[in-house]
Amino acid sequence: QVQLVESGGGLVQPGGSLRLSCAASGSIFRFAVLGWYRQAPGKQRELVATITNGHSTNYADSVKGRFAISRDNTKNTVYLQMNSLKLEDTAVYYCNANIGGNYWGQGTQVTVSS
């Protein structure tokens, strides 16, 4: 069983930055493909970024060049550095771990507003 806890969300002005963290329980963390997803009001949950256990990354076109996903297997933590935030980045951000099953965190709210 893998448990995921996100943190780091909040209110930021357009053009600002935030760093999300997701701490995981379970020794199998280092084998998992990890990802960040987001869901805006009235919209479906969408992929933001993923990172494999080999540190290969993949990004949604809408965040390429602005967001960066990384992982620290020694801390069982995955991060999402978000720069140049836009109004349309407002959403609840969810951490995901895919390892013999799909596991989700509870989500953290990111609000971009002036």
C-alpha cells in the first residue's frame, strides 16, 4: 500500500512560483512512475507531468518550459516546481504513483490570481 500526501499549494499572483511536494510511504516508492495531475472546476483531471524511476520526464504541452518535476528517492518525495504561473494553472493538484496499482494523494489547491 502506498500513501501520498501533497503540500505546498496556495495563492500566488500571475508570474509567480510555487513548489509542490508529495511525500510517500512505502519502500516500493523508488520503483514507481510518479506524476502530477490537476483538476480545475468543471473540468476533467488532466496530466501535468510524469517522471519514471529512471528520471525520464514527460510534460503536458501547456506547462512545458514552466514546470519541472523531480524526485528524491532517499526522501520518498516527488516535487513539482511551477514557475511563470498563469491564471489557467488554477486547479487542485494531485500526486500519483503507479506501481502495481494507481495511488492518489488527497490534492492541494493552487490558485493563481491577481
